[in-house]
Amino acid sequence: MRTCWRASEATAWFLAALAGAGLALALSSCGGFDHLTRVQSSIPLSKDCAACHVDIAREWTASPHAAAWSSADFRAASNGYRFSACLPCHAPEPAWSSRAPSVARAGDRQEGVTCVSCHLEPATAESPAAMAGPLPPTGMVSPHPVTVRPERYRDAAFCGRCHEGTYRQWRQAAPADKPPCQQCHMPAIRRKMTQATGGISGLLVAMEKAEVERRHTFDPLPRSLEAPPVTLSARRRDEQIELVLRNRLPHAIPTGEFGFRVCVIRVEDESGPLARQELSAHGGTALPAGGELRWRLNRRDPGAWPRRLRVRLAKLHPDGRASEWFVLEVPVP
Amino acid sequence: MSAKVRRFQGAEIVFHWAQALPILALLVTGGMLLVRRALGLHGPAQAALAWWHKAFAGGLGLVACLALTLSLAADNWRPLWRTLGECLRWRPADFVWLLKAPVKLIWPRLPMPPAGRFNPGQKLNLLLQALLLIGFLVTGVWMMAVRGALLPWILHAGLFAAACLLVLVHLFLALVNPFTRRALPAMLTGQVSQEYAADHHGLTQGKTQPDRSPMVSRLALAATLAAAGGLAAWGVHAVGTGELRHRLSRIVAGGGSDLLTPGPLCASHEQAVGEGGCLACHSLTQRPSSASCLACHQEISLAMRERRGYHGRLEGECRTCHGDHRGREADIRPLDERTFNHALARFDLDGPHRRLDCRQCHLRQDGPAGAKTRYIGTRYGACRQCHANPHGDARADDCLRCHTPSAWKGRLAFDHDRDSRFRLDGRHADLACRACHATGRASAATGGLTTAPPRGSSSSDPATRAGSLAEFRLFGLAATCADCHQDPHAGKLGADCRTCHSEAGWKQRELKFVHNRDSGFVLWGAHATLACEKCHRPAPGRTLAGATLRGLGRRCDQCHKDPHAGQFKTTCDGCHNQDAWKGRLLVDPHGAGATFRLAGKHAALQCRQCHVPAAEGAPLASARFADLGGRCQDCHEDPHRGGMSSSACQTCHRETTWKGKDLLFAHDRHSQFRIDPLHRGVSCDGCHSSGESATYRGLDETCEGCHSDVVAAMAGGAAAGSDRARPDPHSGRVRCVQCHEPSKTGQAQADFARACASCHGARYERLFFDWCVSLAERRAQATAKLAQWPADSPARKELQQKLRQAARLHFHNLRAAVGLYDEVQAAGGPAPR
């Protein structure tokens, strides 16, 4: 027994060494995790992040941020990426780099507004490059350093670095407790931050706790709002229906400085459309935060009053399609 | 030899003789003057004596002045003053001496008070002599200054008597009287014997006892008196007692005037003076005045008052020219008949008068002497005195009206214009006298107009001009024209020829008649250049004068036929006047006040372009003038074919502004479409087409109305180049004017950029410029690409079409334009050869 025991001890040590080496090998064969935070001629690609942050990556891929560069509209609007003024926001440097957001990313621009654009904190003299976020690391091991900056990531000003016009509108909006951008456009969800796709990543992100975090959909027309974006009130006035639509959002409807920003509002009664109005973020026809639209609508039937009115808010596309966003109904007293 | 004492100083001696000799000379000459006057001896010697007398007087005066000066200046002449002082010092004893002196004459031994250097008699003598000399000087100067005054002469003569006495006594005592004769050397050498001095001038020798020595020798006195008497007797004898008596009686009778008179008066004065004596002409203290002359010479006085004749022009006193006392036969008139300038008598002798003898005019047939010459008071003007009046008309008695002594016959001084009541003006002046005056009436043989002198006579020949005096009818020729000339107007123009005619001549060019002033018809313009006969047509063979001069009508149609065939209701002078009858000289019928004014191009037209004469080559006057119609349509076809309001051509068109940029059409005012600055530079046919298809009304006023292609292109689709072309986001949302500011004439890129930024924000300005650059680059590239193709290939045409389309689109549909450029760029190149 003693001999075996001595041999197993050696073997154990040999096996452990082997395991360790294998682990080290395995770890090194993953490519290391430096690439996750290394910004040189190329940046950490989203697919790298997606290896672990699967859900977030999936949401992001479907979001406008991912198409910020690759969309045909942007390509045309930037004259085939020739207009350099557009590029710093559509392919930004990591947000907290010294050059952001006045300079476009040198490489991998097709990523658009990618993970590292918001989350990468470049290396400084004191600290290495790290990923920043509002939450502390939830897993046991993180392959990249993490910096926790809740005040930064929960502040509308962060979005305002690129979305300047909308942020300006948000700032000028009246209510003091107005929600920041993230609240509506990155809806909250309770889940784990990472969903591993492979063995090693699984290993690394095992035993993570689910937290309330934000979905990275960046939906321009979020539907899951706590309250409707507009409030309606209608009443009879003389022989007409007076409809008042009030913008409850902390920014204008529609908002945005570039691109085709047109919102169409259709007012219908039971029988059919009564009014149609286009609001454009350009040209001053947007409904400002807290602003009202008033309609004096003629009754379809002079003898009868409609019981309720339906208001449809939709986003208008350049080709004439409308993406419906909200439909509200209001009774006509 | 007794001792000598100095009695007289040198100065005294010199002075004594220096005055004694002139005094003697004066006394002698004065005495001779007086005696000769008293004896009535007048002649040139008197004047010579008077001259010498004055010369000596002057010499004496000189001596006196010299003595005075020397006595004051030189010491050795002081004795003169001492002498004078001594003579002026009189003591009571001197008066006693004087009183005793005449008694001493009888009683030589009468004790006399002793005398000083000068005994009182000598003193008296000196003083009296001095006084006399002063008196002589004063009266002598007075006589010379006021010649003819009597008083100074009388005084002078009176003083002479006293002086004579004094000097004779002095001479007796100095030369004859033995007792005083011894003192003569004293006045030669200055010294006298002491004994003499003691006897006669005791005081100088210190003697105070009375002087008993005799002074005057009675014997010497008696002898002297006897001698003087003898001399006087001889003188009387020499002259003749009768003569003397006569003279004396005359002197007495004349009141002493004979004594005074320097010469006999002329015969007439002697007669006139008569008993008046000297005082008839002379006064005591004044010169003989002219008043006394003129008191008798009344005629001269009258002449002088009336300033007539010779004396009428003279100023001054009679005595200046007329002196008397020259003798009975003397002619006191300083008249030299040969050299007398008759003009001084205010009567020029001219002509033949000058050659006459004085007496031929100045002879008077009156007076006691019969015919005598009469100069004073002879008046001129009585030609009849010498000349008979040949004219046989008492009105011609006033010879001087026509004749002067130098112009008596033939060429008279008679000036018809001045001296008759009929001025010879113009042609009248060229006539011979006889032409009017010979018979008094015009000669009927010359047809009533005597315009030329009688044949064969020359008006410059006095003989023919004058004719026979008896024939001349000088007066009473009537002065009206009709008296000589026959009226060719047969009385139609009245009796006053002078309204039109003057003596300058009868012919037209000499007429005073000025048509414009003197007739009721003003000639101007063409009428003014016409000859009179054109309007006042004389009958054949008759002169203008016989033609109808008055009563011709004044209306145009009385002379001119109306070529307008009665078109005009107004009178001819509405358009025509005498200046402007034909052609473009008309009183401007289209000027102010006309119904149809010619302005602009109308003014440049020929009349006959609008007023077309009826036939080719017919005169313009026959054309239609009135009622041509003043609307544009009446002459001009409407090119707008009623497209405009037809009644208002003038809104846009005027005669000066018919076409093009001169049109008055103001889009903003005259149409409903206000042309904004953006469209200001667009030519009319840019919107309204041109030519046949020009439409002015009813055009679409929206942008889309004209720019439908742009609007369609913005909406996408085929109009934008391809069916796939999407509409521009601005289409239907942004109004054209939001980018194309209508208030700006030019469309600048900066304005578009600002337009972009005004909706989209400041960043879009940069974006716009970036797109401009990009489009330009694309265009350049596409053009370069195009150039690769051969010129006529259909591929090139197609690409060219796309290029053109893209260029038209640009910002109106940016995506489509970019797409087109990219298509051109993407099109393959031509196949290599």
C-alpha cells in the first residue's frame, strides 16, 4: 500500500501537471482573452463577445447599432462612406478612448456601433484595457477585466455622445424624473449576462447569477413602454371633433438628426380614416416633448358622432411603407 | 583965416545933395508941367516932362529909403537921426526967435535968442520940407494910382506952391543972402568958420547972449525980388498979355478946370461938357466912371444893356478904350476902319458885305452935318435898307429866312427843311426848285407824279434851279401830297398818303407801308415772300397802285382751294399756317391737343404711311385725315389673337415700347402671377412659349405648372430615370420654395445649403456642400467614361441620356441622380477593337 500510494502520488502529480498543462494549453488554444480587449489594427469583434454574451449579441445583431454601417441607407446617405463627418458615430472608436467620438474607427467598420464601442475601456498607464459596464461581474471568472461604471451606463449622456440631437431634446424635456434613454430603448430583463456557447466559455461563465440587466435591442420604436408615448383626448366641439394628442416622451416625435425621420399619425373613426399627418424630425414639424397636436376633425357623417377614435402612430419609410408603432384609442364623449 | 568948426557930418552932406538935386529937378519939371497947362500948352512935351518928373520922384524915393536904411545900419549915418532929433526939439526960445524973425528983416539988429546948430527957421524949413516931401509922395502916388481923380492933383499942385516958396527962400539964403551965403561951404565941406557959427549958431559955441548979427540982407532981398519981377515980366511978355488974359479968363470961367486940364477935349465933348467943367466927368477921388460917359451916350448905354453890337460885348470902363484931353480934332474912338473886326460888333461881315466900305452901311442921313457915319446903334436885319425885295411878296421881306450875305443869290443859305414849312425829304430833296415852285402845281403832263427834274436841267446848277425870281412862287404852296400828285388809288385808300408813302420814293421798296403793321392781314411765312401783285392782282396793263388793295378777304379759301375735300370741319389754320403749308411743315396736327398724338415710332413715320392717299402718286392732301380711328387695332393686327384683353393694347405697348424689353407690361401689375425675383431673369417665352404656341393666359401658377418634370422626377419612377427610382424624401413634404427662395434672384449654393440647414440642422450645410462636390466628381467621371465611346454609338447616346438626366435631377432626387451616375460608371466600356 505504501508503494502504490507513493506511485499514485507521483502519478497524481503527473496527472495534475498534465491537467494543468492541458488546461493551460486549452486556455491558450482558446487564443487567450487578450483579444477581447486589445485594440490595435483591429478591434475585438462582436463575434468574440458573442461567444459568451450570446443573448446580448443576438439582440445587438438585430439592432440598428449593428446595421449602423452596413445598412444600404447609410451607405447611400454617406455617399458610399465618403462623407467622413458621418463616420465617427456610425463606426465609432471605443467610447472612452481619447479620440471618440470625433474619429471613425480605423478598421472593422462594418461592425457599426459594436460592443467595444460602448464597453471597452482602453488601457491606461494605471490599468489595462477592461470592459466596462453598469454591473459587477456576475460570473466566477471573467476572461477580461471588468470595470464597473453604473453612473456612466445609466446616464442618458452616454447615448448623447452620438445621439446629440435627441439627447438635447431629452435634456430640455420638462419632467425632472424623465427616464434616460436606456430605460425605454434597452428594456430591462432578468437574466444571466452570459450564455456560454462552448466548453471553455461554459466553464468560465458557470455559476453566474442572473441580474436585472438591459436588453441590447436599441429599438427605435419600443413597444414595451410603461406608459403610452402619447396621450389622447377627444371631445366634441361645435360640429367638429377636437382631438388633442400629447407627446409624453422626453424627446420629440420623431427624433433624430439624420436619415429619413418621418412619423405618420393616422386618425380613424369606426368607419375609416379621418386625418393623416406626417411629422418629420427635420423641418420643425416634429412634435416636441410635451407638445400637443390638435385636430379639428369633421365628422364623416354630419348627423352622427363617432364613439371612439383610433390613432395610429407609425414610422414612415422612404419607400412609403409605414411601420406601425402604437395604436391608441380614445373615446369621443 | 578964421578957425573952422564942423557943422555938418559927411552923411548929412551926402543926404542933403542926394535929395536936393532930385527936389530941384522935380520942382523944375513940375513947375514946367503946371505952367504949360496953365498956358494951355499941350502936346507930347507934357508927357515927357511927366515921365521925367516921375523918374526923379522915384529917385528921390530911393534916396529916402537908402538914407533910412543906412542911418539905421551904419554908424556914420546916425547923424541924420541926430539932425532930425535936433529939429524936433523946440524950446520956448525958438518960438520967440520965430516971432522975431520977420521983424529982424526990417530991423537987422534985433537981438535974437541964440540958436543951436539949427536955428528955428532952419528947423522949420527941415520939418516943412520933410512934410512937403511926404505930402508930395502921397499925393503923387495917389495921382498915379487913381488916374483922373482931381483931388490928388490939386493937392500936389498946391504943395508945389508951398514947396516952391520954401525952396526959393532956401536958395536965396544959401546962394544970395551974403550973411548966410558964408555957410554954403558947410554943405560942401561940412565946415564953417567959427565966427559964423558964433554969430548965427551961438549955442554951439557956448554963446548965450542974444544974437545981434544981421541975418538977411535987405539989399539982397530987394535985388532978388526985383530980378524975379523982371523975370516974371519977361515971361508975361513972352507969352503975350492977350493970351495970358485970355487964358486967365478961361481958367476963371472954367472954374480952374482949364488949369487942371492936361489937354483939350475932343470937339463933341467940349461941347457937351459946357459949364460942367472937370466935374462933368471927373470926380475928386475916383477915376472917371463910365456912368458919366453913358449918361450922355444913351445909345451905347442901351447897346451895352442889350448886349448888342460892339459895345454889347464889352465889359469894363469906357476910359479903358476912350481917353480924352487929346485935342479938339482927336478921334477918341480907337477905331481903325481897315482892321476892325466886325465880328466884335456881333455882326459877322460875311460874303459881299465884307468887301463893302463902312460908310455904305453906316451912313446916316440925319444930324446937322447931313450924312454922317453912324456906327453905334446901326442894326442889322434891315436888308431892305439896301436891297430891294424881288420876290414880290411881302412875306419875303424877312430876307434872312433864306438869304445870308454869303448866300445871297444862287446857292442860298435857305434850307428848305429848316426855313420853310415843307421839309424836302427823300426824293423831294432831289428836285429842282422850279419843279414845285415854278408853277406851284405839278405838271399834269407827267401823269400826276413829278418824280424827276425837268428834262435837261440839273438840280445842282443854281441857274436852272433858281430860274427867274419873279416866277417863283415862294409862299402859299400847299403842302399836301394831292396838291402835286394824283391819287392812283382813286381815293379808295383815303386822303392821307403818308400812311403808306414817304418822300423816299413811290415804289414798293420805299413804301412806309408795312403789311403786318398797317393792314389787317399779317404776312408771314410764305406769304411774306410773295410779291404784292400775287394777291393784289392789278388789272392787265395797270400798276399795282391801281389794284384792289383793301377789302381782299382774309380766309384761306378765298385764295386757296381746299384739297382735303371738306374732310375737316375746322378752318385751315387748324393745321396750316403761312409758314407751314405743305409737307412736314404743318402746324403740328399731332401735337398738343390733338386727338391722336404721335409718339415713339409713330412720330418717325411718314404721313402717308397712315394717311394713305387714294391713288398711287396722289398728293397727300387728298388722303383721308379725319376719322381714321385712334385705336391700335385700327392699324395693327393683334398678334395675340385675342389672347390678351383686346381693348388694352396700351397696357403693355406704347409707341415707344412696342416689343421686347421695351414693353410696359409689368408682370406683377398686369397679370395675376407675380414674378418673384427667382423668376425675374426668365425670358417671356421661358414660361409662355413663343411663336405660334405662345399662351399668355391660363398658365398654371404653381411650380409644378412649369416645372412638372422636376416635380415628377422628385416623385421617382421613370421621370427620375428608372422605374426603380425611389421618390426623393422631400417630394411632397417640402415645398419648392423652401429650397428655392423666391425672393432671391440668383440661386446660390450657399442659399441651398442654408435651406438644408434650416430644416435639418447646421450639419446639413456641410453635407450639402459635400454632396455638391460628390456630384460634380461623379459627373466628371461619368463624362470621362462617356468619352470612351465613339461619338455616334447608341451606347453613348444612351449613356449621354442618363448623364443628362442625372444632371437635371441632382438634388431634386439625389439618390436617383447618384444611381444614374453610378449606372453610367458601371456600364461596361466599349468593346476593344
